[in-house]
Amino acid sequence: MALKRGRGAATPPFLVMDVIAAANARAASLPPGAPAILRMEVGQPGTGAPLGAVRAAEAALRGRLPMGYTEALGLPSLRARISRHYAELFGVTVDPKRIAVTVGASGAFPLAFLAAFDPGDRIAMATPFYPPYVNILVALGMVPVMLKAGPETRFQPSVAMLEALDPKPDGLIVASPCNPAGTMLHPDEFDAIAAWCGANGVRLISDEIYHGLHYGAALSTGAGRPGVMVINSFSKYFSMTGWRIGWMVLPEDLARPVEALAQNMVISAPHVAQVAAEAAFDCAAELDANVAAYRRSRDLLVAALPNAGFPRLSPAEGAFYLYADVSARTDDSQEFCRRMLAEAGIAAAPGVDFDRDRGRHFVRFSYCGPEADMAEAAARLAGWNG
């Protein structure tokens, strides 16, 4: 008799992780002296954690600071520092009691979804989308509702899209700046969507993990709005991907539920990572220099890629991604990316990871790697006829 398998066993892969594995294997097989594989597939800053964060972690370890469980919602000092961050950046008062330190943003999403929704609830989002949104929701028995967004709205949702839904969803996920398109909800657009959600009893989840990585457009936050859940991370702007540390700003009615869920599911985020994260807030000069480097890479690629056969790019307003329409060259973005890796030595993410229908015509390029690698990638693509 066959043994039961849960619905989670059918969760599809996060394809960019498969691309990472393929790129690693390709790099390991190269002969000495061969051109290196250029990594444009993953949103992992090539800059590393800021020096102040590393030194804080070293000092804690060398001083034999006991590294054990913290409170489930995180170190009080870190939560207070995150609260100060919102006051300094947005002029918003956030009670530290409404802040939860999490095991990265990836650890925050299940806590958010479980606290806010039930199996069968419908949660809307724009497509293209960050794949784990959908995969986690489905594994939890919830129903993703796709809002097909395109260049006309900069791949972002709109109130008109929400008004067209019948019935109305139970929740909405927005991301600004977003992955994979690198576009932003402008303040008036964010305000209109937040107001619509409030008026229609729709729980808004604002993914803000690319805050700090924006190139001219103004930021919006859900942190000061009633009922909104905010998710952020130290992985992107703070360049601490492997430290697995993030945070949430919670409505008052969900702070205790999220705490109870965290107590049972993860106990707490890593203690040493929390120490480092608190110190990272004082490393603005180093971190802003990283952002300046990303901007230079963005400017180079926006200028070079159209001449290399990628003329249709998403507006590069934030994050460190370009979403390229390759419909003139392929209708199979996975195969296109496989050939790009094999023939040009460039790893990129196929659009089907982010949009299971239209994504076959798109590729996402990440430009957070070393500047020299991004320049070399532009040169290689100009000479590749894939």
C-alpha cells in the first residue's frame, strides 16, 4: 500500500536554485584558464556583509557572549534599532513590540501567511512574481490569485486590476522594488492600493526587502498603516544574504500570533546574526557605496543590452534586476538560459520561474555581482548569437 504524501510534497522547485546548481557544475568542469562563469542568475550581492557587522559578530564570539535562544521576536535592542530606522527614513513611529526578527524574509512569509489567512483563502499578487510567494501559499492550502501585469503598469498591480476581481481576495502581496522586474509602486500608486485594501477588508502584505536599492524613485512603506504587514530583510541592501536574518512590522492584532507561531516553528532567528544585523545599521557609507556600484552596472547594462539583442527591458527603478523580453529570440526561456550558460558562460534566470505562462518569453538578469563581471557579461552577450 502506498504511503500518504502531503500537498507540500508537490511544491514546484524554485528554478533559480536549479540554475545556481547548473552554473556551479559548469564552473567546476572548466579547464584551467578558461573564462569564468558570470553569475547573473541570483539576487545575492557580491559585496559581502559590511565590515561593522562582521566586527560585531567577531567581538561577540571572541568575548564568548552566550549564543543561545533569544526571544522569539528577536533581541530587544535590534527591534528598537529597526524601529529607529523607520523613524529616521520615513518619519513613521513603529512600536518595537510590533517588530519581529525572522530567519530571513523567507522565514517571515510562512509566519505572515499562517497568521493572516486560512486554507482556502485567496491571496492576490501581480505576475510576474517572486516564486516562493505562490509555492508557500499553495503548500499551506491557500489560493494564489494572479493579476497579469505588464509594461503598461511597470509589471506592478493597480487598483483597476483589483476592482476587476470577483470575489475580492482575502489578501494582496505587493513588492516595491519588485523581483523580477526591478520596478516600483510610486507613492500615489501605493497609497491608492493601500486605501483600496483598507476599504475592502483585504489584508495587505508589503514586501520591502529591496528597500535601499532604488535609483531616483521615491520609496513607500506600509509600516505606518493600520492592518498592513511589512516584510524586510538584511540580505539585499545590507548585503547579508547568508546570515539568514530579516524582520516584519506587524499590525497589533497579529504581533502575538506571529510570536506564538515563531516560538513553535523556529524558536528564534540566529543570535549572532542578530548582533551583526544591529551593527549593520551603522554602516551606511559602505552600503551606499555598494548601491552606487549597482547603479553603475545598471546604467552600463541598460545602455549595452539593447545593442546585444535585448531591446525590451523593464524600467530599472530599483532592486538589481532587469527583466528582458526575449520573445523575438525564443519561446522557451529555460532552454535559452541553458544555451546562454553553455555557450556564453553567463548564468541567468528563466522567466518561467516568475510567470508560468508568459515567462517563457522573458529572462531575468541580476546585476549585483562585481562591476567587472557585469561589464564582461555585456561584452559576451554582444558577441553571442544564441
